[in-house]
Amino acid sequence: MTRCEFLLLPPMMSKISSGSMKRLRAPSRAGFSMIELMVVLAILTMGVSMFSSTLVSTARQSQAKREIAIAAEGARRAMELMRSQSCEILFATYNESSADDPGGAGTAPGKHFVVTGLTLRDGDKDGFVGEILFPTVETALREDVVDTVLGMPRDLDGDNQVDNANHAANYVLLPVHVRIQWKGVSGDVSFDLYNQFVKQ
Amino acid sequence: MKLCSNRMRGSAGFTVLEIVIALTILAMVAANVLMVERSSTKAFEAGTSMSSLDMQLERTMDRIALALMAARKDSLAPGSAAPLWDKKVTFDQSKGFEDGNEVIGDTERIELISGPEQIVWKQRPDTTDERKVVWTNWVREYFKDELPNGVDDDLNGLTDEAGLSFTVDGNRVTIRLTLEREGPNHTVLKRTQETTVTCRN
Amino acid sequence: MECRVARTRSARRGSVLLIALMVTVGVAMLGACLLQFSASASRAQLQSVDQKRAFYVAEAGLSESIFGMMVGKSGNIGSAESPARFGDGVLWVEALKTEDGRIVLESNGLCGGGRASQSIVVQQHANSIASLGIFSDGDLVVRAGSVIDSYDPDAQLLAGLVGLLPGAGAMSSSGKIGSNGNITVQGAKRSVTRIDGDVTPGVNGTVISSANVTISGSTVPRSAPVVLPPIDVPSLVSQGTLVHMASQALTIATGQHRYDSLTVGAHSRLVVVGPQTMVVGSMVLERGARLLLDTSNGKVDIHATDYVSFGAGSVIDNQQHDPAKAHLYISASRTIDRNGDGVPEAPVTMLCTGAMYATVYAPAASLTLSNGLEVFGAVTAASLVLGENSKLHFDEALLVDDGTGPDDVKLLSWKVLELPEVPLINMRVDPVVLLRLQGAALLSPCDSHQDVEFKIKYISVKGERVVWAGVEAKFDWSQVRSVVAIGRLGDALFGIL
């Protein structure tokens, strides 16, 4: 430690203390280099360990980025599938209920969708990472749902009023939230995409 | 100078041993550091090539997707529906209205050409005025795990599909893309992405 | 000499540490390089992800804008200075009117580091209700011997007559007949039914036609159902009941009138002079009564709210032969017993004969046109039956917008736009964080519809007619039940309202 102190002391200080040091150091001179080396080793170990931890975290980070990229692609795909269909049938096709499916009960893809390449979260009951959400109360499409991200509450059927009726049959504007939730390399992650569709 | 003369005294006997030990340890440390550095460089290179492959994949896919979103669905050619597929798609885009008439852009084509495999974007293809831009050189000859054996190896409904393939379903186009490049130590890195876009015109 | 050795030794002693430090620095630099590279790579990757989010935020802006235009707003949402908040980004949309009457919407979406601009060209149709032609909200039945075609009033030539001449049928191709349900066209051997033009059933409807029927146009179902706009009955003070039984003609002068009931006795004559807005509870024309509409100086609009009965042989005559100037709005809908005989009467009975130049709009009532009636104009009803040998000629002039019909917005073209040069876009920071720091309001898209000064005439939720002028952003849209007219600074309507 003494050697170390000596090395680290500024020149002025070392000059002042040199008298007392002379006596102390002379017999144990061989050890100085060892201590020196130990310090060097410690510094090196620290450096290398920091470097390797950087490597590991970088690898993990890039894995996390890749997962987000997969999720974004999956969400875009879901959004584009909806975009390709006529707005009138979107709610009935992608809502939770299968009774109102336009092609007959149980024929529509419904709320959930698959994204390959992502791991399900522990305890995810529906078995899908992707889901499509609308401003609903239970199964009713409602104008009075509070959801600032989707701009709710708001008028959906073009009468300038916000009411508590079910607008599943007469909406003109349909806000959509596509959410992907999965178990990532460092914890649970979710990715969201928002859009609105309008009847034309 | 005072310090200098102090140190001199009684130090001659230790010098060789000191140096030997120091050098040995230093050599060990240096060797260690070198090893770590080499392995990390390798990892770095692998990471770099993987990252740039990922980036290239994202960028190429986004370019294709955006080009097709603005395409007129009636102009898509050849536009095969699954289980058939094409390794190219020709289309044009709507550019808005001028003097009451819709302005249609130049014919464009996105194509996987072989020998060596490249994805190219062509403006006014098959004319003397053709303009060609290479979007990526790292494309794989066949999609994902597909082999040229007349069998649907990856069970996606398409047989022997190429590294870039298009299938059309109404106003939707599904794009399948596999990129590959050489990594460190002659490894082959591979990435696949599949997406569907809607033609908005 | 001694000193030199000592100096070299002391120098060497420090050198081990120096080498170690250099190596450490080298490793650290390598690490930093790697970190920076991975950071830039991930930034590029995140950029691509943000780009996707921004793209859909911009698309949501376009939907918002179209939605606004459908209910009569300008289509402008927010601005570059105060954008609307949607999803995890912000957006604003500019609506620009082109010289050829189309509207270009330019939407900008920003999300994280992603920026996207899209532009669409739309055509806005504020339809006249009469443009629907012969239309039934439910099923429509055309009985045998009917003729449906169109005519061009400017050419003063009945296209239907031209159609009878061989090789000259091109003019009569746009007879409009449609429904939101099925359309049944009947024919008989002696009385062939002829429709010159398209027969358009509802989205899931079909055209059922029997033998001896010719349809020159398409019978493809419509792609979207037609929403019939409700009738806005003007609120006027009632002048009681009016019963006219005398043989000489009674004239109702130009102006606004309301009667609880209006009865024209058998073979009596009533003249209504336009411009005229008349609201009647029940309207009865007894056998052989004549209703004369004088439209030489302006429109005649008659609203019947409760009950309409045109007796056998009654005649509705429009002296100027212009159906665009004679509207019969029937908001009656109840089928109840009105004369106490225990048999409920339909809200509308039309047994009138001859030629009727008018637009009849009865969105809530079933309508059966009497056999042999000839209508020049348009007829819309909840369900419609055209009697035998009836003739309907759609007036092409009715296609001109008079602001009464449902607005529709049709997408013509979509493209990706270059990003505009505005500070918010050029700064590659999260716009939501930045705007919050600046203390911006960040309203929702539906609260961000705005424009320059405008004037609006509307029917309020309380049923009153209101005229409002000011900056559009300050206008309370929740008061509006339906829009009568809107004029924006620069529009022709702005000066008129």
C-alpha cells in the first residue's frame, strides 16, 4: 500500500515524506514490484471484466432489439391485414366475440394473433402474443371509453355526440390498438401500434 | 536528486529476480489480455456482421413494403397467388392529380436477379431509359430453409421459393425475404423476414 | 553513473504500470468502440421501428381528417406548432382544396425518432337526396309494364322517347334505381318492364327479375349501404288547419307557412307559390283535387310530418316542370287508424295520376305509387312499390349537389410524401417529451379539428336553426345535430350565409 501511495502522491508530497520512507522501504524492496504487479493485475482484471460484461450486455441488447424488430413487423402485418379489408367489417372480424363474425359465427380470426419468433409470457392464458384492441366496454364498442392514447372518449358514428350506446353496427371511425406482449431476454416487453380506420 | 541516491543503496541483488518475476507475470498477463482481445474481436466481428445483416434486412424490407403500399393494385404484375409465387413484381404508383387527371408514375420493378444474387429496383424496366439501383447484395438464393428439390421444405405452402418472393391476394402482397452473408471464420449468417402489405391505390 | 542507473530503474518501475494502463486503455477503447457501434446499430434498428409507429400515426391522422370532412369539418387537424396527440406520437393534417374541386390531405406523424408524411387525394361529395334516383331503403318492387329511364332537361328531350327509336338509346343509359335491400322487377307478356340504366341492390341484396323484363345496365350490388339523412323540419308557428272545399282556386302566397292539417276537397284547386316553405301535419288531397306548384320564382318545399293521402285522380302539377324546385319531404312514419273505421291507414297513400314533376323523399314510410303514375324527378322511401305501368324519369339535373344529401368522401390516390421542413420534424427527439416540456396542450385528434374563420348554419340538438360565425376551432360541435350549410373564408358560401 505504501508503494502505491508513493506512486500516487504528487511530486511535492513525495519529496516531503521521502525521509521517513527511506527507512521503511529499504529491507522489503523485492515486494514492491509484486505489489505493483498485483495492482496492475487488479486494474487489468477490472478492465477485462468490464469489457466482457459490455460484450454480454451488448449481445443481450442486440437480442432485445431483434425481438422488438420482430414484434414491430408482426404488428405491422396485423395492421396491414386490417387495412386491406373494408372498415365496416373490421370490428366484427377482430373483436373478442366470435358470434358476430361477418362470415358466420367462428369464421373470423378474432382478437388474437400469432407472431413467430417471440416467447409467450409466463401466465399468458390465451396462448398468443399478439392482440387487437378496440375502445370497448365488455363486447360493446363505446364512445365513452376513457383512453387518451386512442383519443377517447370521442364521437365514433359521426353525430358529434359522445353517448354510452353500442356503436358496433354504426361506427364511422374505428380506433385500433395492436399490442404485442412477450417474454424477452431481459424481462417482459410489450410493443404497441395505434391507428384509426374510417368508412369511405 | 536526493531520492535518486537513496534508492541506489542495496538494490543491486534483487534486480534480476525482480525483472524475471515481473516479466513472467507480465507475459502471462499480456498473453491473457491478447487472448481476451482476440476472442472479443471475434465476437465483435460476429456481432458487427449480424447487426449489419439485421439492419440491411430491415432496410430492404421497409423499402419494398413502402414501394408496394403506394402501388396501384391493378398494376401489380405478374401477381401470382399462393401456392404460386414470383421473384419479381412490376407495378406503378399514383402520384396524385393534375388538371383533373390522375398522374401515374413510371413503371417500377423489384426483382431478385441471380449470378450473383442481388435485389434490384428498376425504374422504367425493359426500356432504353431503364434505371437500376441495387438494394442489397446479401440475398440468399432460396427462402429460409428451402432447398431446390421440388418439395415445400419449410411447409409454408410455397415450393422452392427464392430468397425474395411475392404472392398477391387481392389488394395484399406478401413479401418473403431471406438475407445471408459470410461471417467470421467462414460461417454463414442468415436472417429471414416475412410481411404482408396492402396496396393503397 | 549511479544516478543514471537509479534513474533507469525508477523509470522501469513505473513502466509496468504504464504498460498495464496502456493495455487497459486499449481494451477500454475497444469496448467503447463496440458499445458505440452497437448503440448506433440499435439506434438504426429502433429508428426503423419508430418509423413504423410514425407511419400509422400519420395514417390515423388521415382517417381523422376524412371523418371530420364527412360531418362537415374542413379536414385540418392540429398544426406543426400544436399537433394532436395520438398513440405514442403526435400528428397534424393539412387539407388543401385543389382547383378541380378535389381535396389533398397531407398528414404528418411523429413518434420517437420516427417521422412519416403521407398524402391522399379525396373527392368530397355532398350529395343531393334526389341524386339517389328511385331509391328504397328496404326492398323495392317494380310492377309489370313500368318504364324507368332518365332525361336531360337541358336538351328538352325525353331520353325515354329517344330510347324507343332504334339505335338511339345511348342517352337514356343513366336511369337510377337502387335499394339497400333486394329489387324485384316484374314483367308480363303484354306489358314489358323496361329499365334503361343500372339497377343497384343493397350490399347483400340481389335483383330478382322475371321474364319480359329488360335491364340495360348493371345489376351489381353496391359496395356500401346508403345512409339516408334525416329530414330537418323547419320550426314554424302553426296557423291552424286549412280546409279548402270551394270550386275556385285558393292561392297560398310565397313565404313560410305551417298548418296542422291541410285538406283540399274533391275537385278543388290549391295553388302554392314559391319560394315557399310549408310544413303540414297531415296533407289530404281528396278525389280529383289539384295541387298546383308555381315554381317560377323559387322552390316549393313541403314537409308532411304525420300523414299524406293523395286520393284517386288527384293531380300534382308543377308548372315549370322542374323537379329540382319541388320537394315533398315526408317524415310521417306511423301506420294508425285515423278515420276511426278500425283499419289502420298507412302514413302515405299516393293514388294520384298524371305527370308529377317533383322529388319525393320519405325515408321512414313505405310508399306505393299508383298504377300509371308518371314521375319526373326522384323518389326515395323506406320501402317502395312502383305500380303497374308507372313511368319514372330520373332528372339528371338532380345530380347537382344542393347540400341536402349525405356527404361522402372518396379516396382517389395515396402516396408517401417528403417530410416538410419544420422544427419539430428536424429535431430528432421524442415529440411528446419535447412538447410536454414546452407546455403544449397536446389535445386528442377529435379536439384538434380546426380552420380559419367560418360560418355555419345548423340544426342544434334542441332542434333549433342556428347561425354561428367565428374561428372554427372555437366552435362547439356537440351542439350540432345536422349541418345545413358551412362557408369558410374564401368560399362562395361564406359571403352568402
